[in-house]
Amino acid sequence: MSPPQPSQPDQGWRPGNDASEPSEAQVSGATVRTGAPEAAATGPLTLRELDAISVDRLNGVGRQRRRALAEVGVESVFDLLTYYPRRYVDRTAQAPINEAAIGSEITVVADVLSVSSRRLRGGRRLVSVDVGDAGGVLSAVFFNQAWRERQLTEGRTVALFGKVENYRGRKQMTNPVVDVLGDGSAADRTGKIVAIYPQSETAGIVTWDVANWVAEAQRRCSARGIADPVPDGLRKGLGLAGRAQALADIHEPPSMSDRSAARNRLVFDELLRVQLVLRSQRLAREAHELGIAHEAAGDFIEAFHRRLPHALTSAQQRAMADIDADVATLRPMHRLLQGDVGSGKTLVALHALLIAVQNGHQGALLAPTEVLAEQHHYALRALLDGLEVPDEARLGGRRPLRLCLLSGSSSATQRREALVQIATGAADIVVGTHALLEESVSFRSLSVVVVDEQHRFGVSQRSRLRESGRDDRRIPHLLVMTATPIPRTAAMTVYGDLDVSVLDELPPGRTPIATQWVRGPLEAEAMWTEVRCEIEAGHQAYVVCPLITESESLDVRSAEQTHAELEAGPLAGLRVGLLHGRLPSADKEATMAQFRDGKLDALVATTVIEVGIDVPNATVMVVLSADRFGIAQLHQLRGRVGRGSDASSCYLVSDDDPTPTAMQRLTALSESSDGFKLAEVDLELRGEGTLFDERQSGRSDLKLASLARDLKWVQAARDAATDLIAADGDLDAHPALADEIDWFASRRDPDYLQRS
Ligand code: ADP
Ligand code: MG
């Protein structure tokens, strides 16, 4: 720590000069604190103000510490106050070493007295550390954790949690859980609940430093206090603590129940902010955007439904009814269609597109990849074959519906023709990749857009979509489809600005997919035998190759190698195709067509086949190095089989030594095929951050709230946001809250201000 500055207990923050003009003195670390007239400040501190105060205003935070803190995302006092403890050591219940009973599991807080390390027979390294408090000494021994020597240096204060053993008359813990609290005396902070902050070995951030800075920040905030913009009635109705209280108690809880009260309040704060931003963005959108009203019922749509090969599931019917209602108004539809793999989203999408056509407009279907666009085109062609559109040119006349694929594999001439058809309206439905939006494709009258796989389709593209209706300033109706199974309440948060329809029912007659986790070469051999049997019985198989890195070229090489090995080994004599992202589009399409037509027995592929591919005769899915894939991805891959009436199987082949989390993933997948259940597991294992990657850059909105565990608060925040905004579209009655939301929105999304 840099030399402590004379602390001035009630010194507040000098107002206003922070974000604008950090003085040289502050940046250099030799901060001169003048005790400037804090009294000039007015009213309690808002989060916006706290976010404008740099952490280098704190004692002991110089240039180096500032950089270290920035590394863990802490740049402002707001960041610091919301740098929440990872856990707590309850030193009210902590035992001094001399009272720690042999056999009990317990926390001791003590100073490191000495550290030694030696090599055991067999090469294992043993680090042993003596720690002591006022009353006694205890040894902690660590096997194969040589780095403990660097972590537990003499003089450091540590909290150890573990079982107390008796080793040759001395108290000992083996491989205890360790928290380094900082340097200094173990006597401090006894009898308290001590917060343990996320530490960064690399940045050199230890928990007691953080605790000291937090305490200083709190002290200096206390002059003005911290504002609570949440209306009192709402807060009290939910039994929530005030914000200042909660921010104090989360860091220094008098008791564990105070801590959970604090947490509830702060969780609610986070979720309410997200909900209010989403709601107000939505309102802004609705106020500005004008769409085209459609007649959903009609002969044409009826003809389409009459010709469908199977009855709709009731979930499909519900979703279509939602869409019918949406597109009937001038307010552009913004709907998310969420449905597990195989739930039949394509028909719902097509229904929406055909409403556009029935009303004399065009529809576009956008897929994330070329392969998928081609697949969609193929599927739609089959479903639309023979369907006729009322012909504008001849009263009462009909013409065939025209479907057009705009793909990377089209020749320049084909492409030019397609663009003309799109521009003149000769094409009724256009299928392409998301690139359709990027390019200057102009439509005669685009009124319905369906985007497949929302998780690859970011906010920026959505806003571009708004511009694609530029011709007459009408915004097309938008339906986004996702198979990413997000728990419903989480979806409310992640997609809070969209309406949601859920296909929570699979078409009848599906047989469950038997999923097996394959470990070791013997099991793999048995697997290949079964795969060959399936193929001999006339079915087909997918083999998905290890995802090596983010680098596509390495993935490609691994796919090529696997293909060669399988052809020479386990799948010798069979017709084995290869599909990966680097192949020319024409080759990809040709390979897919061969597989679809049953001219290939097996298809070795990278994850290009992850979404959307529909070949009902394929009944086997083998995923190699499955431990390297995420739950959602494996679930998607598995969804490529089980699409016909025949029993299907999925083999998840793991590498030698999967991580514990990977094992949990593979177990979850072998035990469940329910996408929503798996999503909950996924959320548990991965945390929330990942859900938001499309939506924000870097800083996480939810530091404390868990979408998996705080469903109650998600719901409460959503209801509160709805009420607050319904009563008062602009939050005019709550200027402080409105200001906070504005600050928050611009912080989470730098484009926000430009867009709104
Ligand atoms: P996904 O939601 O994964 O995109 P698809 O739309 O590809 O699902 O449909 C999966 C399979 O289910 C397709 O083979 C499709 O023909 C079939 N299907 C869709 N709806 C029904 C239904 N109502 N009854 C029977 N089969 C259906
Ligand atoms: Mg699909």
C-alpha cells in the first residue's frame, strides 16, 4: 500500500471535477487532498454522481492501484460500492485456534508464521504453513499446490476453512479453503462478519484493501448520503431496505440476515434498472415507429394451412394467433418466438411471412449461416410448392408464389436477377443470411422479417432492420426465433423489450433421443459398432468434430483429419461426407443435398450444422470432444436427430480428462432432453454474464442478481417497471429514477444516446 494519507473522517467528495478534469496530482498517485469545500454539494449522491468519481480519489489508490482496480472493472466509486463480496467469513462464530475442536469443520483467522515446502516420495510437493492467532498455532498442509508458497507469505492474515485434524499432537488442516485477507493483524475485525472480495492475484488486489477503500468511500459518502430514487411506497410494499442501508450492509453486515436483506434490495435495484431501460426503450420505439397493418385471415393463408401435412400443435396455434394480432396493427411487431429444437418454429415463421404476401407485400427470412439459409430455402420450397398468390395484374387471377434465395453461392448474374426481383416485388419471399441487411438490398415493400437464431443477431442489426423499411418509412414487423432455451423469466430480462411466444410443446410422435456419455476407447469402439448398425439399417449419422479454438482454420483442419481417420477406420467402406465453414457455398449445398437425399451415410462436420438442419432419416449424432461444448450447443446439436418417427441416439464423446464443470454438463445432457431444464443448469454453471454478451460491452448489468435463483425478484422488478411506466410513460413523476435509468442505459450501451 502506498503511504496512508491523513484520513479525514467526514470528508465528502469534491463535487463535479472528477470526470471532467482529473488533475495531474491525482493521476500520479501523489494525491493531494485539500479537504475542499464539500459543503457545496447538494442533496444525496446519485449513482450517476458516484460513477463520476474516480477511485483514485481514495486514500492509497495511486496510478498502480487504479490500473489494478480497472482490471477488475472498478473505475468509479459506484463500481467500488458495487464490487460485491464473494462471500463472508463469519467471525462472530469463528473459533480461536485453541478452542477449535479436533474433528470440527471450522474457520480460523490467523497470521502466517512460517512457510516451508518439500518434495515427497513420488514427486508430490507438500507446502506446510504455520498460522497463529492470540491463543494458538495450527498447521495447514497443501498437497501439490506449490503456488501456496507464494500466496501464503509470512505476516499475511488468512482465513482458513477446513476440518481440524490431530497430527502428532498438533492441530492441522489438510488442503483447507483459503482466503488471504491482507497484511496485518488477525486481531482486527474479530467478532464481525468479514466480507471476502473477489481477489485478483495478477492485479494484486487483496480483500482487506478493498474493504478499506469501501469503508472510506462509505465514510465520504455519508456527508451527503446516498439517494434512493425508488419510490417509498414501492420499496416498502416489497419489504425492501433503503439503498444506503443496503449498500452499507452488503459490505459490513451486522448479521447474516441483514446481509440477505441488503442483497434483496440490491438485486431488486439491478433488475429494476434493466427492466426500466428495456421498457422505456420499447416505449420510445413504439412512439416513433410506424408499420403496416395486415389482414391475417384470408383465403391464401387458409389454403396454406389446408395443405399442411400435419395438424398444428396447440403451441404453434397460439404463437400464430399472437402474430396475427401483432401484424394487424400499425405498431410494428417485435416478437420473440422461443421454442426448443424441433418444436416446429419454421411453420410459424412461414405463417408470418405469408401474411405479408397475402397483403401484397414481401417477407424476408434471415438465417445466421449460408448453410442454414439454404436449408430454409429448401424446406420452404417444399412447403410452398403449388401455392398460388392472388395476381395483382389480373383481377381474380392467380400466379405461383415466388421464393428467392439470395446466397453467397449465387453467380453474379443470378444475384443481379434476384436483386431485381426483390426490388420489383417479383419475389414474394426472400431467404438469405443476415448479410441481407448489411447490403444495399432494396425491397419493393418488405413488411415481415423473420430472423432465425436471435442469439447471433445483435441489437445493432435490429436497428439496421428498422432502416431497411426506409422506402416509405414503414418499419417491417419483426419475428425473431430462437432455440436457445432461456428460462422464461430470464427471457423477460434478456429480451425484455420483445413480446414472447413460447412453443412449449413438441409435435406428437417424437421418440426420445437416447443420450449416452462415451468415455474411453472401449466405449468409443462399442459406439462406432452401433453407429455402423444404424447405418446398415438404412439410417444416417452426423459426426461433429472437436471445436479446437476460436480459429476457424484449425477447426477445419480438425474436421478434415477426423474425416480421413473415420474413413480409414471406424466408418471404412461407408459413404462419408465432409462439411465445414470454409468450403465454397456450392460444395456445401451439394454435400447437404447428398446427405438429404440419402447418398451419404455419415456427415462429418464442424458446428456449421448446429442449427436448423432437418434430415429426418438421420438418427445418430456423435459429438467428439463433447466436453468442449457448452450445454446449449450440445442440446442444439442433439436436436439435429430425433426428427422422424424412428428412435434416435446421441453420443457425447469426452476427452480423457474433462473438467468438473464439463462432467456436470455431460451428466445433465444425458439425464435430460428438456431444453428449459438444461438452460437452468447452464445458467447455474455459467452465471449470467454470458446471457448478455450481445447486449452490452464489458460491464455486467447483473453483479448480484441471479436469473436462475432470483426469479421472484425478476418478476417483482418487471411488475414494478410495468406499473411505473404505465402510470407515467416518461417517468416524469420520478425524475430521480428517470435520471438513473438514463445514466444506466448510456453506460451499458454507448450507442444508446445516439439511437434514442
Ligand atoms: P425448429 O423449431 O427446430 O426449427 P422445425 O420447424 O425444423 O423445428 O420442425 C421440426 C420438425 O417437425 C420438422 O421436420 C417439421 O416438419 C416437423 N413439424 C413441425 N410442426 C409439426 C406438427 N405440427 N406436427 C408434426 N410435425 C411437425
Ligand atoms: Mg429451425
